[in-house]
Amino acid sequence: MPHSFKSLLKERDFLFTFELVPGRSVRTRHYQEILRFLEESTNLKIFQAFSITDNAGGHPALSPIPLGRTIKEFGLEPIIHFSCKDKNRNQLESELLALDREGLHNLLVLTGDYPFYGYLGRAKPVFDLDSVLLLKMITDMESGIELPRGAPGGGVRLPGIPFFKGAVVNPFKLTLSELWWQYLKLYKKLQAGAYFIITQVGFYPRKWLELKNLLELGITKIFSQFLKDQSLHEPEKDKTFERVPLIGSVLYLTPQLLRALKKGRIPGIFVTEDLLRRLEKASSFEEGALEISAELTAILKGLGYKGVHLCGFPLDYKLIEAFLEKVSKYETKWEGSFEELGNTALIELPQGVYQREIPCLLKNGFDLRFEGKKSLFYLFNEAMHRLFFNRGNFLYPYLQKVAQFLDRYPRLKGYFTSLEYFIKKLLFNCQECGDCTLWEFNYACPQSGCAKYLLNGPCGGSLAGFCEVYPFVKKCHFVRAMERAPSQRELKKFIKSYLPPRDWALYKSSSWLNFFLRRDHTKDETI
């Protein structure tokens, strides 16, 4: 009987996991090569688990479930990549029930890549939940969801499901705003119940040390120091989060992949100048790529990470055995290779070469050096919010009565709703969701500002502060929200555990009325 991935994380000092990328058909040579590779794996026992991507790169592919079942049949441990991009919350729950039926309980929960190529054009991006909310939903399913009173079978608590779920963080960011949001979202993911963390791919090993130190020092302690508010420090949570296993991702480079990375075409991943020089000097590209992968793996092991997640590796055990030999060579001298890949990112853009030093918080004691800026736009909207949408304001009871009056007359309510959305469309490019979160994002609308409609932190795909979907054209919504804050104090609002998902019952209704009638996400807020 194979050990579960959960028990292996506890028992082993260092694990090797391997990422499989199924194609668009099971009737291809590539799929047969995956099956052959898995069959070989049963004898060699090098890898402790195999993860299966979920429509990687936003392209359609075989669902992870049938391949996960096959991996189990081989007596191996599968990890299912489970993303938000193609399914609404009901379909996510249905698929989780299907995974339980198949005994596939190891999950890597992701936001997911933005959909690109699809049948007869680009597919519709769904992102009904984000990765934080999906983690929370799975945590609730682990203890057993109680069905809502109004639903069929309402009031019944369903049996719990033993999922073992992990999450992803990307410490390899080029701006401090992106880095703040990645660590803040990591905090939310840990709060939501992530049992292990796998990093995004990166080529500056100090960032792995930074992440490890962040959890060892205490993530809430760091936030409390940065925001100068000791009430944010929760020592017990920090102790719990410090014990969460960390696994680092290592990418095997090919010439084609390197060309895409140099041009910034892979969301959230970039290469360094020194890495490029090293590949140029190598006796062959394959030899250089193997050396770099082995060196990075040895560094992860030396840093005390729980394992390495191998991405992009060929399905070739001769190459993997050569890689493992090189890992052994570097294990005794990993500290000397810490800086060999450099800390200057390089991206070749149509308008010229972009170079930037990768920020590392180890150098300044985890100080994010935030400097707020006061704009008339922010100050005006903040004044309006405090005057009209503050339940502690003397106007609130009177405005609530006006809202109750308007709600009784459909025609008046329609006129009022049209007026609201006319104003908000001009000011914020409002998308008429009916559950306004402008204040939460310093008056930047997430429904129009974020290509994935995320509410609890950005995806890992931003690059140099720009959106994954519109690289070097449109700034990431969350970067904009942070940059609009006039002071560090205004960043505290981002630390709340999570914002609930959009309620589609409110679509095209008045968000102003919904606030006063307690129908929106603030309905349980106390004065």
C-alpha cells in the first residue's frame, strides 16, 4: 500500500514531485509516453508524487481526473491541479465530489491561467471564485457543508471529505507592491486552510530563503511591524503557519521555452542576465539547463525546503538520472552557488530591453518602504464614502429609510439604479455587479480592473506590476489599489481574511440600495 502524500510530507526530509502536462487528446504519442513514464516510475520510485495540470496555459486539455485515476492504479500518488478559471462555484463543487468518488484527495489549488486558445476562438474566463475562496470552500467540505435552508435538502450537513490541499505563492516579483500582495495572499491562503505551499518557478534562490524566513519570523508579525499596528500580530497563527511544508518549483529550460521567457510570454516568470550568460557558456544547452536545475534543487534542499517540484522535464529517466547525479554533486556546495544566477531580471520587449534588480526583503529587514500618495480622486471618493456609506454616520438611518421607500416602487428603483450606474460608469468603469467593493480597493473596481475579477489578491501571473493578460499595457488591479493608498494605515483594510464571492442574485441591481438594505457583502457588518 503506497504512502499518502500527506504522510510522505511528514516522514521524508526531502521529496521529489513531478509535473505532468496532459495534451488535448489521449490518442497521441505524448499521452502514451506519459503512461510509459508512469509505468517506469513504479519500479524506479524516484518521485513521491505526480501532479497533473488543469488546462495549463489556458489551453484545453485532458481533465486531470482520468490521469489521476491511472496514477493511482499504478500505485503512485497523484496531485490534482484544481483551478478556478473554467468553472463556476457549482461546477467546482461537482468536480470536488467527483474527485472524492475517485479517491483523488491531493489537490493543488490555483487561480489558473487566463483562457486563450479554444474551439472557434478564445474561451470565456469564469473565475467565479478565486483561489482563497476555493480553499475556504474545500475546507468547509472537509468538515461537511450544511446545505442552505432554501436549497433542496436544506439544513442537512453533508459528510466530510478528507481532502489534502495545497496552494501556490510567487515570491519572484519585480515590484514591492506585487510582493506585498503575494505574501498577503499567502497569509489568506494559510488562513483558508492550505496544508502545503508550492512556489512558482523562479531563478533567484534568495527569494526562497526570503519566503522561508518570512514564515519563520512570523507573517503576522512582519505585517504588524510594516503597518505599525501590534494588534495584527497573532503569535499562535504564526507558529501554525511556520510548520506548513514548503516545496520549491524548478523548471527545466529548453531553447523554445527560454525564448518565450526572455520575451515575457510566460505569466509571472522571468529569467536573469547571469542565467542567460551561463547557458551561453555551457558546452550544450541541455547540459547547461541540467546544471542549473540541479543547482537550484540542491539549494532548496540546503535551505530546508520539504521538496522540489520538477516542471517541464522531459519524460526521460536517463535525463532524470543524470539530473539527480548533478544534484548530489551540488549538495555539498550549495551555499557557494547561491548568487550564481544573479539578481537582475531581463525581458526583451518590442520597445526595448527591460532590466530590473529583483527586490529582496532580506536586505532591509522585510521593510516594504511604502510611500503613500494623496490624490484628489481618492480624497473626494473617501469623503463621499464616509458621508453616505458609513453605518456610524448620523445620516445612515435617514438614508436607509429612503432606500426602503425606493425599494417598494420598481419604476423609481429603476430610475435610481440607472442614475447610480451612469455616475459610476463614468468614474470607475462600473460593471453593475450590485455588490460594490470600491472602498475595499481604494476606489478601483475589481470587476473592470482585474481580468480575472479577483477579490482576495492577485494571481501569480503579473510581471513588473502589469497584468498577465495585458503585459506592459495595463497595470495589475491590485498594484493600482495599493498605489492609491495615501498612507500605510489605508493598507490595513487589505488584511481582512477574505472578501466573499460576488452574489450573482444582485447583478444589475443598485449597489447603493443593497448597502442600505443589507443585501451586499457588508450585510453582517456592525456599526
